[in-house]
Amino acid sequence: MKHIIYIFFLLAFVSCNENKKEEIVKVIAVAGDRTLGEDEYKQFNFFGSGANDSAFVSKKLIEGWAQDELFYQEAKEKLLEEDLNVDAEVEKYRRELINYKYEIRLIENNLDTAISKQEIQAYYDANRDNFILKDNIVKVNYFKVPVKVKALSKMKAALLSPNPKDKEVLKSLCLQYADNYFINDSTWLLLEDIKKEIPQLRELPEYNFYAGRYFEYADSLNYYYLKIKEIKIKNGLSPINFEMANIKKILLNGRKMKLVSQYKQQILEKAKSEGKFKVN
């Protein structure tokens, strides 16, 4: 009997020790009444590349965790009781989030994303007042090349040439030698973006920019060549091909709203027919 009791206590002791071992969690940091355990710490995202970077990032992440925890603890202490009762708000947010995720699923599975040119044109024609330019836009041919490029004279001649074949020659040369270039007669760009590429243009008044104008600048490293093909002044009607992406986005958003609205109405009508919805 004594042996049995001894074995029982021995097993209980070993079992307790094993449970204690399982319960031991390495604590990385303490902030007020909260501890940061190793498992939670490992879930942080690290982007450091070296040992020093990793140590620095780790320190910042832990301090960020501590800031959030301490702020939350102080908020619980100093807010009024009615401010702390957020169950209704949390439930409302939960419902909205679930509904939003389901809407995304419906849209992904059912939305027709094909937008025809006719639809774009019709929307543009019906809403011209909404397409007023806020900035100057231009069509340009432009390239930036290092000062030592031997093909510079050929590139300049091709840029100024009215021959369409020379446009292809220029594209080929730009591909080989240019640090940056834009050779496209159909795409509109913001004039301010062009000025960022060629800093010397920033000092020029707006009347210096017109169709056919040619600019040539140089600094210690590069040559800059620009030919303005066409320009639209702000406060005028924005061209349809400049607004194409914006109109597509508007039309798709409209389709999304209509799809979800129609589906909700279908659910309601089905509930009515099945007796699952009634108004007392």
C-alpha cells in the first residue's frame, strides 16, 4: 500500500512539473499589466537586412507594442463607463465588415468588367461639365540622354523630323541610349510632370507652352529634348482619352453598386415568398 501511495505522489509530482514546463512562456517585455510573450513577439513583421538592422527594428516594434498597450490601459482607466461599453459598436463594425467581404465575393463572381468605347463615349457626352481640366496637359515627344552619347545628333534630327518613319528610328535610338524618354503622340500627360523631368521648364510662364514648341536644355550630365505636339489649358474641357481610365472606374463602381443592390432586393423578395419576412 505504501508503494502504491508513493508511486501515486511520484506520478502527480512529475505531472505537475511537466505542466509547469508547458506553462512557462518566455517574456520579451512588460508594459503595465500586460506581457509580451515570445509567441506573440514572433508574429511581428521584421524587415531588417542585417544583424544591426534586426536589433533596431526589433527594438522599435517592441516599443510600438508597449506604446499601444500603455495607451489602451490608460484609456480604460480614464474614460467614463459608458465610453468603455463598445459592444454595440464592435458588433456593428463586425456586421459591416462581414457584409463588405460578402459584397466583394459577389462582385468578383458576378461583375461584368468589360466596358465598351460606346459606353465611355456616352458617359463622357452626358457629363461634360464634370470633365473640366484642373491642370494643363500635353502630348509630347521627349528624351533625356547623357552628354557623351554619340548618336545625339541623329536623335535630335529624328525628333524634329515630320517623317513618320523617323519616329520609329527615334524610338529605337531612345531604347538604346536614353536614360528616360516618352515618344507617344496619343497619350496626354500633366505638364507639371514634364516639368519635374526637365527642371529648367519650371521657371517659364505658361504662355511659353504651345503646340509645335521645341525645348533643348543641358546640364553637366545630360541633354534634355522636348517637342510639344498638343496642349490643353486648364479650365477647358478635358479630352476623352485623358479621362478614359477615370470613366471606366466610375462605370465599374456604378455596376458594383447596382449588382449588390439588385442582389439584396432578390434576397428580400425570396424571403417574402417563403414567409421569412413580414411586417407586423
